Amino acid sequence: MRVVLAEDLYLLREGLSRLLTAHGFEIVAAVETGPELHRALIGLRPDVAVVDVRLPPTQTDEGLQAALAARREIPGLPVLVLSQHVEQLYARELLADGSGGVGYLLKDRVFNADQFVDAVRRVAAGGTAMDPDVIARLLTGPGRAGPLARLTPREREVLELMAEGRSNSAIAQRLFLSESAVGKHTANIFGKLELAPSDDDNRRVLAVLAYLNG
């Protein structure tokens, strides 16, 4: 699996490169600025991009904007964003186009190698990998209405865990439910969010995006 990595801190960039390589990924480019990132994404078209939000030259949201620009040219390009802090605006902007293959992790999660590598794989496969802290912050934002208001508290719990990338079996273990009960909650969620029958993996992504976009 081919990866473009963007991180301006040399030690972290090298550490992430070594970690991903050790887990079977191919680092096709490891860059440190926004313009370099955009060129690498357009020129190399990787399977997934792992991107720090803040990159030179502006050190604001240069990394995110370069990734979003590349996604406009390559629809569906999988992007996993890393950030030091929860930035609601950045998370919503990443999710705004309504397609899968997106993730937003706090950098603290990088130190859990298995969790980080699993997130990269999920995003590359077209899924979502949202940091629990990001989800919690988004939930407290304004405008949490629409179809989501139809969900029961238990259905919202299931959807929140779905947003973290958990499978039905993992959700069942977390909530002390049977897998069949989680399956029923999931079906109810799809129905209330008016997601037409299709591949379940695709509907999970659409449900998560609806949830996070409010």
C-alpha cells in the first residue's frame, strides 16, 4: 500500500515512516511543506495520505488545505489527518464533501502503533477513522438536529462507535449487547438516516459522515 506522508518535524516524520514501513506500507514520499504535499499527491496518487494539519509555509492549516485541494482533483483520495488539538472547523471541512476514506486523529494516538496503523488501513480502504475526542467535540457543536434527532440514545451510541471504525462485533462487546442486537440497531440507523439499501460497508461510511456532519 502506497503512502504519502506529510509532517514537518523531522523526528516524527522519520518515526512514522519507519513504523508504516515495518507494517508493510510503502512510503512513496515523505514531505514537510504544503506545496510539496500537493505535488506529491497529484503526481504520485497514493493509496492513502497521512497529513499533519499544520505545515510550512504558513503553519496554519496548510497540510489540510493541500490535501483538500488534491481531493478535489482526485475524488475519493483517502486522507488521514493528524492534529495536535481538536479543531472542529478542520474536522468538518475534511468531511464536507461527503465521501469516505477520511480520518482525523490526534497525534497522541500515533504512539499507539496498532491503533494508528489500523486507522491508516481503514481510511485507505475507504472507511473512516475518527478520534473519539474529535467525535465528542463535534457532538457538542451547534446544529445537531435533522435526521439524527430521530435516533434513540442507544442508536447514537452505536453510531458513535461506528464512527471510531469499530465493527459490529466490537460494538457488541463494548456495549454488552449481542451482535444481532447491534445489527438491528444498525439497520434502524440506516433507515432513519434514509440510506438506501446498498453495500453495508458503504452505508456505514455514509452514516458516519451524516453523523459527523450533523
